[in-house]
Amino acid sequence: MAKRINTPLTDDVVRTLKAGDNVLISGVIYTARDAAHKRLVALIEKGEELPMDVRGQVIYYVGPCPAKPGMAIGSAGPTTSGRMDPYAPILMENGLKGMIGKGRRSEAVRDAMVKHNAVYMAAIGGAGALLSKCVKAAELVAYEDLGPEAIRKLTVEDFPVVVVNDAHGNDLYEQGVKEYRKE
């Protein structure tokens, strides 16, 4: 049974999520990839205001395709999360509570999740067309010059993810290998 959560995320909600949990997210999530992350961190380092308040928010690592008629967004599959690893700890330090992508995270990012009570979730790669059906609205927020990699505010309903790294230091990828080796 999937856990249903709403954004923005509170510390209490983040603490209830465990590696391996199936989760359905409803509310607002933001899109951003590495070029946008680099700009966000540069703003933080200069002490300037971000184009959106990251406190309690979830960032989805995606560069969606253009929307077809009647759709809020085009195919929206996750990108490899490791490219955001240099920037993720700084964003968590500034209140980011959730990240969605695919693939492993660095030790520094996993440590930052524990320190700042945040969570990393995976969306299913190759299922971008299906994931886009969970997006009810999409609005450009910043960096239009980045095209599909611009920051967008998505309103989602029952967006399916799996918790990979929780705020307690658990890692689904490591747990999966241990379980496999037991059999």
C-alpha cells in the first residue's frame, strides 16, 4: 500500500518516510536540473533571493518534453540524480526537503539528508509519458533560456515514487543488495 503525502513537506512527514516506501505525492513540486541548480546555488552564495522558496519543497530532476494538446506537460521522466549532487546539500541546508530522480546519491548528499531531515525518492525511468498524466498544471518559474531544463512549478496528483534514501540514513539500493545476497 502506498503512502499518500502532500507538499510542502514537513519535518514530521519526512521522518515517517522509510527507504523502500511506495509514495504518492500530491501538491506542488518543482522541476530543475543541473544548470538550474548551479544558478540557484550561485544566488544562495551571493545572498540573493531564489526564484522560489525551497523550504519544505520537492525538486524533481526532469527536463520535460513540450505538452501535447490537452496535457499540462509532455513526457516527464527522471534524469540521473548524480549531476545534482554538488548542489543538493546547499539546497537542503536552505530548507529543501525532497528530491526526485533516478540513480544513486553521493555520500555527501546522503549525509546532508540525515543532517537536514530530507528524503530522496526515485521515479521510474522510461515511464515519462505515464508520469506526465499525474501532472495537472505546469507553470514556468525561472530560467526560460534553459528550455526544457527551466524551473517549473508542477501541480501533481498521486505522483508515484519510491523512497531510496530516507532521513535516517537508510539506502534502498544497499538494502536491496543485502536482501538479494541473503537468498
